[in-house]
Amino acid sequence: MKNVVCTSLSAIVVACGLSYGEAAHAARDPAYFNLGVVEVTPQLMTGLKYDDNFYRDSRSISTPVMVVKPTVDFRAISGLNEYALQFEAVNRTYTRAHAADSTDVGINGTIHHEFTSRHRLDMDGGWGSYYDEGSEVGSTGALPRYEQRKIGGTYGFGSRQAAHIDVFASYDNRGYRDTGFNDRSIVRYGSTFYYRVMPNTRALFEVSRRGLDYVDISNAGYDITNYLLGLSMDTSAKTTGFLKAGRRYRKTKASGTSTEGYTGWELGLSYQPLSYSLIQLSAGRDYGLESDNPETSDFTKGNTIDVSWRHDWTGKITSRLGWRYVDEETMNFAGTALKERKVNTFNIGLDWKIQRWFTLAFDWKYNKRRERAIQAGTFEDNYRRNTFMLSGHFSL
């Protein structure tokens, strides 16, 4: 599903970063031109993808897909401050299923501003109109359309060399234009207190709250309150990471239900043994909105692991490997477990930098989802999916 909302590991770089092909690559070392104080970087990706199950179900309907993705990045830097804006569009033509042809458009921006050494602000936001790859509107063959609006920010107070605190808040809303799919929103806010206990290690305490809502259904929401303790480590130029663990409390908005508490955790690790090799790991246990089946208004509770390895074999050849594992339960409004789900995702990619302005990439991605009903009458939605993509990435 494109642009899945990552509700459980929002602070982890890798958790939403196993995308590939049309989303992950760019021509390496792209050139830019100046528009006043703004750097403008246009890029273009074109590719041919073969998808053997693009509706992500037991029918296994396959088709070649022509993909075209132009992007334009605007960036301004002033000292430690940086401001960025990106416009992008993705057009997909399904040669054997033209009813699913689609065009996504989006705009995203980020701000990093340091007022003083003790006051800083990070913000990001965006708007986009997207088609949900992996779902179908009834039996029409068309993909469901939705608009996504999101904004978030973190205000930091205090010196990073000593005790400091981050206050954060974010809002993410997805509204479907087609019937049969449920609009959803996530509101998150809280603060994290850091205290340096060693030169490269900080203890942390986080208190946060997250609202998970299906906005067009009454009382279909959870409020998740988190109390987490942990460590943030920057042990060397090669290794950085964090670990947080504690209690998560789920309060259901449906009447007649009680609050549930259980142990949740988050882990993030980045290891760069060589200047040209990077390994990243993230994992966690948390609640979330149902993203695999947007036709339902269910919730999830479970574990997620993401591992990726990027390695530059030469100045022109780069390989990418990734694995994502999800082990979760889906639950209804009242918190009743409906089914168990296990999802394995593997991806392999290879980039060949033919010229500074042109990179040729090949990607393979494999998904396997297995579900087991807990409640009688719950549909088990199992599938396998392979996608292969050959793409060219162009810049100035």
C-alpha cells in the first residue's frame, strides 16, 4: 500500500524505508541550479515493472506496469538552518488492466531552524492525492483514491550536550474518495526528556499520546498512552541507535470496554562499518491502524522488524538488501482479536551509475502474507506477490 502511515515507529529511520523502485532511488550526485538563494534539483525516473499480484489477493492478477516519476526539489540553507520543498508525481500505466491506471501527485516540505544553541525547531508536512496500490474498488478494477494531509513538528529546548527536552506533535489524515473504504487519522503529541549519563550516551524518558481514529465511524478509535524509558547512544562515528521500552495503555472509545495495558518497545540502530557500507535495524511492539486491508476499520497490535543493508561495491555499483517482518493481531473497535497475521517482505536492488546524471536500477520485491482466523467467520486474506522493476534515474 503506497504511503502507509507508520504509526508505531515514527522515530525510526528504517521503519518506513524499505520502499524501492519508483520511490527509493535517484540519479546519484544530481546537479542543481540556483534560483536566487534556492537550489533547484529536478529529477526523472522511468521504469518498467512486472507485478504478478497487483491487487494483493488470491486471484494473483498480473500485469506489466509503465512508471514515470518526475520530482523537483527546492532547498535553501543558511548556516545551520535548512528549508526544503519537494513536488512529485507518479504515473502508472497497467498494460493489462487499464482500469487501474493512476497518477499520484504530492508536495512535501521540511524545516530545520536553530534559533540559538538551546532552541531549535523541526517541522514537516505535506499534501498528496494518491491511488492505493493493492486494493480495488468493488469489482471495477479501479484503484481507490485518497487524499493525505499531514503536519508535524518538534521543538527542542536545552543544550544537546546536557539535559534537554523535545516537545512534539503531529497530525496525519487520510480521506478516501471512493465508497467502501474508511477515512482515518492519527494525532500524536508528547515530550521526551534526555539526560546525558556518559559522553556518548543519554538516558531518556518519553510520555506521549496517540489517537487512532476511523473518522467517519462513531466511537471507532483508540487512545494510546505511552510511558517509555530508554537510552540514546552515539557511541562512535560508525554506530548510533536508541532503545525505548515501557508501558502502553489502550483506551477504546467504544462504550463498555476497559483500558488495556501491555509492554511496548522501540529499537533503532545504524551501523556503518565502512564509509561505503550501511546497515540499519529497527524493531518495535505497538498498536496501529489496519493498513493491509483499508476496506476494514480494524486495528493492529504486534511486532515489527526491519533490516536493510546498502553497500557500494565500486564507485558505480551499489547493492541494496532489505527484510521486513510483521507478526500482529487485527482487532475490532472493542479490542477483540479477530485474526493473526504474519507478513514477510524481501527486497533486493542493484544500482549501476552509468553517468553522474544517469543511474540504471533493477529491483525485486517479494511479499508473503499468512493469516489465521481467531474469531469464527473472519476472512483469511492470504497471498504472495512478486514485483520486478527495471528503471532509469535521470538528473541534470
